Amino acid sequence: MRKYLLVVLTAIALIGVGHAGKKEFKYVGVKACKSCHSSKSRGNQYGIWLKVPHHNAYKVLATPEAKETARKMGVTGDPQKSPKCLKCHTTAYGVDKKYIASTFKIEDGVQCEACHGPGSAYKKYSVMKKLYQGKLNPADYGLVMPTEKTCKRCHNEECANYKTFNFEEFYKKIAHPIPKKG
Ligand code: HEC
Ligand code: HEC
Ligand code: HEC
Ligand code: HEC
């Protein structure tokens, strides 16, 4: 009898976790996108990201220029440890550790998920395909299709190195479209 009860309770607990887990998306890191998004036929989004400054945003905080920027902003100590810099120069800063998967690396700077949202649920092939075809609701899987507003979270006057942000102009420099199939 006790054993039976335990089984039932465990089952309830598991269902509970599974249910709650559905909306708890984790940040998995850029390497988890690389496997599918580095092929030429899909548009090589990973390769494009490697060529734009976003991939280097954390590493740049270790340069003499970053020390100078920090000084101008009145920030003391190591910029790679300061929340005042990390919040824009990394991905998922300030997010509870339970939403960060072990594959995630802070060193990869402003990664896919900084703009597209935590990928643990949407990175599955069948899900991605259906999202792309408009058969699933992106929000149910944590997927964000970024807009100008997404960029301005980081592209604003707060950084002493801020350059006037023009969406059209800046977007052209990072664009990574899926090629249209003929
Ligand atoms: C298992 C393969 C796979 C992985 C892993 C994967 N994707 Fe995708 N992704 C796809 C496929 C397939 C499509 C649909 C387009 C296509 O067929 O090329 C797609 C489409 C997308 C789209 C366009 C969605 C839309 O509605 O237009 C975005 C954005 C995207 N992926 C981001 C990511 C990010 C960010 C990651 C990592 C967190 C990731 N993907 C991981 C396979 C994958
Ligand atoms: C509000 C978001 C934000 C904060 C906070 C922020 N940065 Fe930045 N930082 C940016 C953006 C965006 C750029 C790219 C320049 C641009 O286009 O405005 C940048 C550029 C830089 C650059 C120049 C990079 C290069 O390749 O030339 C350095 C260095 C830098 N930031 C250091 C820092 C340091 C140090 C701190 C903390 C004291 C900091 N930033 C805080 C958003 C931010
Ligand atoms: C700085 C923000 C940013 C980062 C970082 C970023 N993206 Fe995007 N991504 C966008 C924007 C903006 C769009 C266009 C959204 C739209 O068309 O509505 C987009 C669109 C896409 C699309 C759909 C393209 C199409 O033609 O439909 C895919 C796939 C994609 N991103 C994958 C990735 C992957 C994989 C990474 C990381 C290697 C990544 N993105 C990193 C901002 C970003
Ligand atoms: C999480 C913060 C963050 C978000 C969101 C973000 N960026 Fe950035 N962006 C940065 C940082 C930090 C840099 C500077 C990195 C470096 O130089 O090492 C940068 C640099 C750039 C650069 C290079 C600027 C230059 O002067 O060469 C472009 C272009 C750019 N971002 C476009 C965009 C666009 C377009 C979006 C929105 C679709 C976007 N970014 C969203 C943080 C962000």
C-alpha cells in the first residue's frame, strides 16, 4: 500500500515538474545553434555572427580601451566582473542560474539568445521547422523575432562608447537571412 502511494505521489510530482518546466526556458549557448545554423543552404547564421562584434562583446571588456571606458563611466574594478558592463556585453545577465544550461558560455558575448530568447525548447528540429512555417506560436517556445526595441536595450547612451543607433544601418551589418528557396 505504502509502495503504491509512493508511486502515485512520484507520478504526480513528475507531471508537476513536466508541466512547470514547459514555460521554463533555458539559455543553451550559441554552440547549440551552430550545429544547424552553420550550413550555407540555411544561411550560415553562425558564421555571420562570428564576423560581427557581438561574438567579441565579453572579450572586449578585457582591453585597455574598456578600462578607459569604465573610468569615463565611473566604474571601478574589472569590467569583466562589473554588472554595469556585463548587462549589455553578455547574454542572459542577471538571469537565475537555474535557467542557464551547462552548455552556456559567458565568453561568447552577445549570442543568438540575447536577441532570440532562451533556446532550450525551440532548438528542436521539428519545433524550429513548425515555428518557421508559422504553425506554432513563438512565445510558447521562448522564441523572439527581434525588433528595433530589442537592440535599444543595449544600443543606448549608457555606454560611454555609444554610437548613434540607426536600426536600418546597423541591421544591415548583422543581417543573417535564410536564403529563399527557388
Ligand atoms: C536541430 C536543428 C536546429 C537547431 C539546433 C537550431 N535551429 Fe533554428 N532553425 C532550424 C530550422 C530547420 C529552421 C527553419 C528554417 C530552415 O528550414 O532552414 C530554423 C529557423 C530558425 C529561426 C527562424 C524562425 C522564424 O520563425 O522565422 C530562428 C530565429 C532560429 N532558427 C534561431 C535558432 C537559435 C537561436 C538556435 C539556438 C538556440 C537554433 N535556431 C537552433 C533548425 C535548428
Ligand atoms: C546599455 C548597454 C551597455 C552598457 C551598460 C555598456 N556597454 Fe559598452 N557597448 C555597448 C554597445 C551597444 C557598444 C557598441 C557601440 C555602439 O554601437 O554604440 C559598446 C561598445 C563598447 C566598447 C567598444 C568596443 C569596440 O569594439 O570598439 C567598449 C570598450 C565598451 N563598450 C566597454 C564597456 C564597459 C567597460 C562598460 C562598463 C563600464 C560598458 N561598455 C557598458 C553597450 C553597453
Ligand atoms: C543582435 C541581435 C541578433 C543576434 C545576436 C542574432 N540574431 Fe538572428 N535575427 C535578428 C533579427 C533582427 C532578425 C530579423 C527578424 C525579422 O525578420 O523579423 C533575425 C532573424 C534570424 C533568422 C530568420 C531569418 C529569416 O530569413 O527568416 C534566423 C534563422 C536567425 N536570426 C538565427 C540566428 C542565429 C542562429 C543566431 C546566432 C548564431 C542569431 N540569429 C543571432 C537578430 C539577431
Ligand atoms: C545584449 C546587448 C545587445 C543587443 C540586444 C544588441 N547589441 Fe549590438 N552590440 C552590443 C555590444 C556590446 C556591441 C559592441 C561589441 C564589441 O565591439 O565588442 C555591439 C555592436 C554592434 C554592432 C557593431 C557596431 C560598430 O560600431 O561596429 C552592430 C552593427 C550591432 N551591434 C547591431 C545590433 C542590432 C541591429 C541589434 C538588434 C537587432 C543589436 N545590435 C542588439 C550589444 C547588443
